[in-house]
Amino acid sequence: MLFILVLKNIPRAQREAPAFTTPNPFQLLMARSTVVKVAGTRGHNPLHVGQDSTASTTSGISPGSGGFKDGCMRAFAMLLVLGFAVTAFAQSDNAVVTGTVTDSQSLPIARASVHFKALSTGAVRVVTTNERGLFYAPALRPDDYELTTQASGFATVTQSLHLEVGQKLAIDVSLKIGPVTEGVHVTASADVLRTTDASVGEVVEPKSIQELPLNGRMLLDLVLTVPGTHVGFGAQTGETNPLYWRPGQRSAIVIGGSRPNANFFLLDGATNTDPTFNTQNLSPSPDAVMEFQVVTSSFTADMGGAGGGQINIVTRSGTSQFHGTAYEFLRNGAMDASPFASMGNNHLVQNNFGASFGGPLAGKERKTFFFLNYEGFRLSQADAQILTVPTMAELAGDFSMSKIKLYDPTTAVANPNYNPALPVGPSNFPYTRSQFPDNQIPANRINTQLESFLLKYVPAPNMVMMNSGVDSNNYLDVRNESHYQDQGTARVDHIFSNNDTLMARYSLGSEHGFSPSSGVTSTTENLPGFGANFDNLSQQAVISWNHVFSTTKLNTASLALSRLSMDRTSQNNNVNDIVGQLGIQGIGFGGAGAWGAPWFAAQGYTGIGDTFAATPMHAWDTTIELRDTFAWQRGHHGIRIGGDARRYIWPMWGFFQNRGYYQYTSGYTSEFGFNDGSGSGFASLLLSLPTVKQRQAGVPQMNLRNWGWDGFGEDSWQITSTTTLNLGLRYEYTSPLYDLDSTNTNLIFNGGVPSVFIGGQLGYPKGLMYANKHNFAPRIGIAKNLPRLGIVLHGAYGIFYTPVDQNTWCNQRHNVPYVFPETQQADNFTPPASLFSKGLNFGTPVLGTGTLPATTVSFTAFDPHAPAEYVQQWNGQVEKSFGQNTTLEVGYLGARGFHLQRSHLINNAPPGPGPLGPRRPFKTLSFVPGTTLTPSSTTAVVQSQTLPVSTINLLENSAQSWYDAGYVNLRRRYSRGLSFLANYTFSKNLANAPDFRSPKQ
């Protein structure tokens, strides 16, 4: 269940002097033509009529020459027939106004001119009614407008409009016969009902962005005020996955029951989605945002790229007057209560500061406008964690104060309590181990180098928890984390004399700081000296040009670039070669930039060492996209076609277990070799007897590329004056990622038996996956207006494809022959003889069976024939207006997800005694016959193309999800100092793999 209430009463002083509430001149023009005629105000929105002699007389745009128009028609027909059109994302940040102009007898008036004047800039957009009295004004930017309607022989009518991002508004205008100089002024605003739109969503308006409190000023927190949304988890939080470490830049939101990586983010109509984990790239400052829209279900065919929600943000622009703001927000622990989690240390200093300024550039006509914004963020706060560290006595092998008894794994003596007449089991075993004298490990049995490392880097206990042992929850770790963020936006808009507009914007955000820990689990809490530094830079730029061919034909073209660079390092990288100091063989790849300590995980204790996953890591990905949209009004039909072509560039390197990973359990020092409550994982560490040893020999790096294009066609058909049918078809294509410099490997299954292939060899795809080329997504929606009742009925259905996040391809760089991911796992209670001789060391990587002992490697793969992930959505709503600013909506949302990605460990050994290898379903893997092996980044020895294998992690698109929700949403649009948004959602969300790495059961 979800209940959200947002209530605001703005003081009168703020209402009369708003700061930066006006948008962009570019908001005025953008013209896409789709004819939709719906009676939106008649009957339930009575108009107050008065006299006004100041009607606008701005002239419209004359159509182009016939030859040019015919050429456009031919081009349009070719695009429609060939299906080449790229998605109109660049349009989704605009509003669309449709309507009819009639006389007093409800007869249509042809060739009436309708003027939209933006109050922020004074710019005017003009459209003309067709022979049926219909007009269509697409691509109007969010703003307050003065709408003036004129026709020969009729009195002019003027009324007010407020348009929101993504809004589809239908209005009726009735003209009375009279002199042109005689004006009629409508004081009421147009109705807020969605009379032509069947999608489900909500707009977060400017006053909510400006006035609602935001801790850390994260704009996406306001998304949670929309029905059908709640906080998600996973890499998208920015603080759970080292591959996406962006503290304070969370974008983990569940919308409409979909996964957090199934959302699509737009900024000024351009893609702002980083495809690594499908997260928001640049998080703009609230002061740089005009408003934004969240579409949760069954959106129209011009939106795509994800099966979850569409979050569409529109930035501010300069206006015809100069406006500016400056601010500083301070939080300080000295003024806060101390929570229990802080353990008495509530150090906190947080500063948010910035400034914005915008207005017209020099010139009498004031057709060029600018907007500048800067925001800084500084955070320093104490992180308090209760950890478990060994005592000084335990570091020396003395466990005499411990409640746990230790036994020597190298001894076996007869159990005096064994009864041959009873079944053999944990309580009746013929042999037992000898206990270490006085529960102390002899000094000559302890790894001296490892002991020196522990004495130097592991802190001594500083607290004792009641009712716990001396080595349980005995260390209070208090260290400061720091975040530094700087971001800025520069935007310029120009209105040409022919009503064309050009917008250019560049935004960037810098994030850097220090995190004492790498997460919130026992395997990622770092002891002092092993924290992580991060340094990220996000950029987004867009240039958009809107061209008006005529009052019925409009075109929008845009070029956008989005880039995210992320760096993550540990405190020891380039500083401290702990692996070299320990003298461990076979680990420590990457040179000085990857220096640090192995990760030692002893059962019952906090992990010791540098984070083993993606530290250090450097990734910088770039998306370049070109988009175009053409709109055409034809009778009762509003036709739109559009599309985009994009190029994705992703170089990256990141280390996983290059310094080694060692896991220790209590089994080796237990009494009977069972889970009998004796033994200690830390004692096994001192004896250098890990249960699991892992490394990745090599330098995992890649230089990936792909391209894609999407297209759509859509028709908004006004069947009757109160019924609108939206029909659309969308096509999406994205090629699999391929490596520009090297080749990756994957598995192909023949008769259920896996074989290894190298991308691009023997006819196998270079991108390791066969592309899905049949991703057609139909959309249908209907809106029925009942004007006398002030009610609109909505219903919609659609198919939405969600591409897997590109991190899927990262796993392939951790496979042989380029990198050797080696796992040595023994029985948890009986150490093998080889473990006593090798200890922590690894040998030279050996590929394939032969004279030398072959290296047993793990393998990560995905289904090369994986079907596309998609979601079916449907909804139905009843919307009722209460006056001109308040609506009540009651609705149902449904969704079903198909072919969702999940993890399947296909080579796990079934339970049983003895070594794991002989019990695995697949003991070996072989390369496809005829394969030519590529060079390795290690000094590996190649013996053959058949190799022993341990774990095989297969990512397969086989999961499903189910979502059903009912909701009630009450909204009052900002008026007279008051706005509110209140909603209640009752939902049921089921999935057999709730996250994209969830295991198959």
C-alpha cells in the first residue's frame, strides 16, 4: 500500500513575486501536427465572458510553395511506408493543444487563426483551423499562455491557458458574430481534464519543485508522490554496487511494478538515461528545472526505450525579464538530535548553495534568451558502524578467552564416546580431532607474514557488547564520509522571425568524495584504511531546431550527447602494495594502480582488506543520438512519424579479485569435522586454510560499441466530438555490444551441452548475442469525454520493450582466454592435502588439460538467443473535474512482464560428501571446433581447448512478473497560493525474479 499527501499553501507575498516561474521561448514554437478535435470545455467548464479591446493581432505563418510541400509529402509517405522514423523523444517534453472553433450555432469556422502567446517571453505561435474548424498546436513548451482566436466577421476571443509538460489539452472556442474590434475576454482557464489522452501519469509542477522540502535536493524524490511508484533497490541506488558508485545520485524507483532498471529518463526531450544500469545520468538542480512529468502506464507510441516509467524533465530558460536567485541551505549536527545509529556521534555538516540567473540577451526585439545555473553540495558526516574484530590475543593465536573450542585439523584420534551399535552421525562419529592445548594455536603454525599484516591493519576492540563474546560486536568504527558535488547548466534559446526556434543547452555535474565502507552488508563493511574514493563526471548536451513548414506541417530535429565517467579507487591503490608484502604468488594484477590488500572473509568477523569487486574501476560511456519528428494535420487525423539513430561508446576497465579473495569457515578447526558449534573461522585464517580461494588472473578491460534506431507512427483520430482514439505502432532495434579492440567469449548450447565460442569467429555474432529484429510494439488508447457530467473515461493497452542493461556484457570480459577467473573450493570440514602445501598461493594459469595441472575456471555467459524483455500494460480510469483546477481520478493499472533477465547457476554440485568438482553437471568446457584462441592478458600456458570448469553463471531471459493496482488520485493544480496532490495505491506485485541478478529457483 502507498499513501502520499502533498499539501501546500503558498504565502501571498510569494504568489505575487514568484522567482523563476517562466519558461523558455523555445517552449512556444515546436510544432508537430496531429489533428485532434475534442470538446474539452463545453458543458462542464462554463466560461465567464466579458469585453476586451486588446486582442492580439499577430499574423500567422504562410504555407510554403507547392513544390516544397509536395516534396515533404513524398518524403513523409516514404518514411511511413518504409517504417523509417526514429522515436520522437524530443517531443515528449512539450504540450499539445487541440480544439475546435465554432460559431454560436456550433457550426465549424474554417481559417480562423489561433494565437498562443507565451507570457514569459511574449513570443507567439499561430495555427489555423481547417475546413472542419479543427486546430492543432503541438510542441508548446510548458508556460502560461494567452490564447487569442480571430476570424473574419467574428468578435475576437481571448482566454488564459496554463500548459504542463507532456500535457494533451482539448478546448472548444465559440465565436460570436460581430466587428473584429469587439473582443470577448474569457477569464477562466481551460479545463484540466485529459480529454484526449489515455496514458497514466502525473506532472510535478513548478511550485512543488520550488517549495517542497528536499533533503539533499534530489529532484527524483518527488517522483514518489506519483501513484504507482515506490523506492526500489539495487545498483540504481548508487551505493550498493561498486560498478555504479554514485552516493547521493539515487535513481532506484519502482514504477508500475517494473524493476528499477526498467525506467527511462529524459531531459528536455533528449535521452538522459545511462544504459550501464539504466539509471539517470545527470540529476539537474531543482532551480534549473521548470517541471517534470512521470508517465506510469500505457504511454503513446512516441515514448519507448523501457517498460517501466518515463520521467521527463524540462529545464528553465530565460524570459523577457531578468530574474535571479541565490541560496544556501545548511544542516548541522549541532542542531540535530543524536539518533541511536550514530552511537553518540552525530557529526554532520551539509551545505547546499547556488545561484541562477536568466533573461534576454541584448537587442530590441528580445528574441534570444539565456539561463545560467550553478549548485554546489558539500557533505561531511560521521558513519558509525559496529563491527567484529579479533582481540589482540586472538591475533597471536590465543583463543583461551573465547567460548569456542579449537581443534587441530591435522590430527585424528579415536572418539572415546563412539558407540558402534548406533548409526554414524555428528553425535556418534568414530574419530575426533585433538584440541589445541589451552585453546591456543602454536606460534610455528601461524603464517607470520599474515600475522604481521593483521597486527598492522586490524584495529583493536574498543567496546564490549553485553551478552556477547569478547570477539562479537566489539569495535565501534566512526569515520567521516565526504561528498562534494558541483553542477551547472547553461541554456540559450532563440526565436527566428519565421517562428522557427533553436535551443542549445549544456549541463554537467561533478561528484567526488570518500566512503569509509562499500556497502551495508557484512562482506562489504571495510575496516579503517580500506575505504574507497570516487570521482565521477556526468555531462548532457542537446541542440534542437523546430521548423514550421506551414500551420499543418511541422518538424523537429535534435542532436544530443550524454556522457558519464566514473572512477573508483581504494585508499591503497598507488600507495601500498600489500599483496607484495604478504608474498602471495599468483595475484596482484594491474600494477601500482591496483595495489592493495586481498580480501579475507572469516566466518563471524568483519571482512579484512580492500573491496574485491570493481576497485579500482574506470568507465566512461557516451551516447550520441540524432532525432527527427514530422507531424501532419489531416482532417480528423493527427499523424506523427519520427525516429532516432544512436551510437553508444563504452570503454572500461575494472578489477575483480585481482588481489585475491579468501573465505574461511569454522569447519576446519571443529571437533568432528561437522557443524557442531566448535571451531573458528579466524583460527582457520591464521592457519592459512581457506575454504574458498578466488582470483582473476589478468586485466579485465573492454572497448564496447553498439548502435540502434527506433521508429514510430501514430494517429490521433477524433472519431466524434467527444471521443478520441489513439493508434500507434513502434519499432525498436538495438544491436548487441561488441568489443572494438578485443573479442569476448560466450556459451552456445547444442543438445544441452555448452561449448565456448569467440565472438566474430566461425559465424558466431561478434556481439555474442543474436539481435532481436522483431520488436514491434502496438499501442492503443481511447478517451471518452462526457462534458455535461465533467467526466472523462480512459482506457489503454500497449507493449513496451525494456533492453537489458549493458552491464550484462561486462561479465564476458571475465572469461578465458583473456582473463582467468579461478575458484578453488574444498570441502568445508576436511581440508585437502594440497591446501597445506599451497596455502594462499596460486599457480601459473594453465588453459586446457595436458601435462601440466589445468586451471579450473568459472564462466559467465548469457543466452545468445535470448528473447527480448517486454511488458504488456493496460489501464482504465474515470476522471472527474471539480472546478477548473481540481481533478479526482480513480483507476486500475495492470502489467505483465515476460522474458525478464535472471541468473541461473547451471553447474552447481548437488549435495554430497567429498570434492565438488566430480559432482558438477559439467566437468569441462570445450571451445567450438576450429576456434582460434586470442592472446591472453596473462602469462597463461595454453595446452588445449578443453578446460575444467567450476561455477557457470548463465544470464537467461526466463523470468516473469505480475502487477495489479488500484489507485485514487486527487490533485489541485497551483492556483491562488494553494496546490495539493494526494493519492492512495493498493497494489500486488509478484515476480519469480524481482531483480535482474536474482537466481533461478
